[in-house]
Amino acid sequence: MNDTIAAVAASGGPIGIIRVSGAQAIGAVSAVFSPKNGSPLAEAASQKLVYGTLSDKNGHLLDACYAVVFRAPHTYTGEDMAEIQCHGSTAVLTAALDALFAHGVRQAEAGEFTRRAFLNDKMGLSEAEAVHDLITARTVEAAQNAAAQMMGAVGSSVQQMRDKLLGMVAHFHAIVDFPDEDIDPILFDDAAALLHQTTSQLYRMAESYERGRILREGVPCVILGRPNAGKSTLLNTLLGRERAIVTDIPGTTRDLIEENVKVGQILLHVTDTAGLRDTTDPVEQAGIDRAMAEASASALILAVFDGSKAIGEEDMLVLARSAGHRAIAVLNKTDLPQQLDEELLKKQFAHIVHLSAKTGEGMDRLLSLIPRTIGFGETAFDGALITNARQAAALARAAERCEAALYAAQCGMTPDAVVMDAEGAIAALGEITGETVTESVVTRIFSDFCVGK
């Protein structure tokens, strides 16, 4: 924490940003950057861009660009900070970093800027984790949820519950310290009411993780079907472009074709697979084996059937692989005369969609049905969805300990029985805010961050 650190915070475009933080941040940047106005950068107003020239470690002109200083404690990390906003080529950014390193700055580790912000009480641990979620968000909805959490949507709720439990425990400790005093029954009633409310809220938050995980990671989805059922055409229609080769020759698709497609508020990781059938072609069989394995690991199966043909042995393979999975039967080729008897499909699938992947007719219903099939309807992204497995586990533990404390309070057990479980809940909630988390956990959390953040 005493070192001054630097890292590239943005690159690969017209503009690159080098971020510096620590006691020597402003001095180090001043040593390599010369303002055009002739005044030292160290005397510049905080948070005001200054135009000037950037030099390499040998003092040679490197770029004409901007620099800005941020003075503690009103900074991201809580320390003095400075940024160089230069042209974004790798050559310029690398040379600028080398110049800073020559003045005693060291390379920042992964997530070290945000870690310093956490250690300097600029944000709680849940807010810091939301920064990572925001950086890695794949959809606007995921970004909105992460931004709300970065502003305290989770941390504030958890802290409020923790403070109330701490107040209740303090009251009970006062009773334990004076055992000769009669215990007011209202104390247990008030504690039970608080614990009941807190337990319900904690379970709701923990249970939101399944939808939060879907929001953050997306949904693995496999398209299964017999050869020429229209799987590749369906993939192309979902994507709105020609991604998979479509022919009338059975076995055209032999390997997995993977693409991401936004459906409503969720991201589908869609995999088109080889048509399921008995074959003596070892290459095609390898593709079929991959299709079967992919289906086993998927969260959603789109089982495609050719509505212009009767159910055959190859379709039975699709039925067997779809059993026990979240699946939608897609009755394709409605633009042709229909021969498939739907009764067998109705016995296995809760939803059957009639569509023509070729014309797009029926796609609207499929697209509206997919989110509902995986339990993800329309919702607001205000940070309420827990997207972090560590936080979800801590919330579940806190809920269990609160529930145990509630039982103790309702049964009129001794105060120390209520206190013991309530303190367990308080410790679990502290793992989310960062107040009771171990150093090894903090290190692991920030190791997943990118270097410039």
C-alpha cells in the first residue's frame, strides 16, 4: 500500500489511459509530463485536464497529450492519483509506463486499484465486486444491475440488516451481563419480529442468485434434431445472419457451431449440433457424440422436429436426449404440408412452438417463450439480483443462522442461545460488506480483476 502503482487502464483505440496511484503518483507523472502552459503539473487544479508533452525514460518526446491529477482523499483509491491520456498505440503506452517505472513507480497487480479503494474505505467489498461485474457485463441489463450494486444496492441492504442485528445482540448482551435481572418477554417478541423479517429478506436475496447467474453468465442452449430438421436454419434466423451452412444433404453440420444471441433480457450461448441419427461415418459420429454431450450440459434444449415428416427413429433420439431437461419442442417447416402427429410431443414437452425457420413465422412466440422457460421473466435491473456466488453463499448462511436465532427467541431459550446464532449471521453478512472477510479471500477476489482496474 505504500508503493506507487501504474497500469494501462484503456488501450486498443485512439486514446489510451495510464492510471497512477500512491503517494508519489503526482510527482512521477510530473517527471514525464510537461504542461504547455509552463506551470508544473503538481500545481494544477484537481480533476482538470492539462495539455502538454509526454517524454520517454530518456527524455525524448513521445506524445502530445493530456494529464490530470486527483488529490486524496477525493479519489477512486483514496490516495493521490494521476492519469495520462495519450494516443492508444501499444508503443506509446509501453514507453510511457517504462518512463514512470524509471521514476520509482511499479506495475500494478490485477485489481490493485479497486483493492486499494476497498482497503481505504472508499467502497465496500460488494461494491468492489460489482466493479468487476460491470467491466465483464455482456448485456445492457447485466451492466445496469452491476452499476446499481456498485452504487450500494446490495451493500446498503446488507449493512442495514447487520446494524439491526448488532443492536439486538448488544441488548441481549446487556441482559446476559446482569443475570439477576428479570428478562422482559417483550425483548424476545421484538427480537423474533426482527429475526423473522431479516430471515425472509436474506432468503429472498440468496434465492435471486439463480436468475442473477443467468443474467451475468447467459444460458447454455443447444439446438437438437434429426438431420435436415432445420437446426442450422433456426440458428441463422436467431442470429439474423447466415452463420451455419444450410443444404439438403443430411450430415452437413458435423461439428459444433457456437454463437451468442440476445433473447429478451438474457444472453443465449447457442450451439448448433450435428443431426442425430445412426451413421457409419466416423467423422459424423464424432459430431453426434459431441452433440449428445453438449445437450447433457445445457440449461435449455431447442428440440427441432420436421413437421412435414412423421415421427421417426431419429426423432426418438431427440426425445430421449431432451427428457429431464428444460426443453422447447420446435415444430419446424410449417410452410410445408404437415404430417407429424403432435401427441407424442405433448406427452414430453410443456411447450410446442410451430414455426418456419425459413420464413421466420412463429419466431416471436419462440423468443418470448425462451426466457419464461428458464424462469426469467421481465424484471427491473436495480441491483436486487445477486450475481455473485460468494455473496449468495454468505446470504444463505446468514439466513440459516437468523432462522436458528428466531427459533431460539420464539421458544424462550436463554439469551445466549439467541446471541450465538445471531452473531453467526452478523459474521456471514460481514463477509459481504468486507468487515469479517479474510485476507486470502480478498486476495482471491481481486486476482480476477483486470490489471488496470
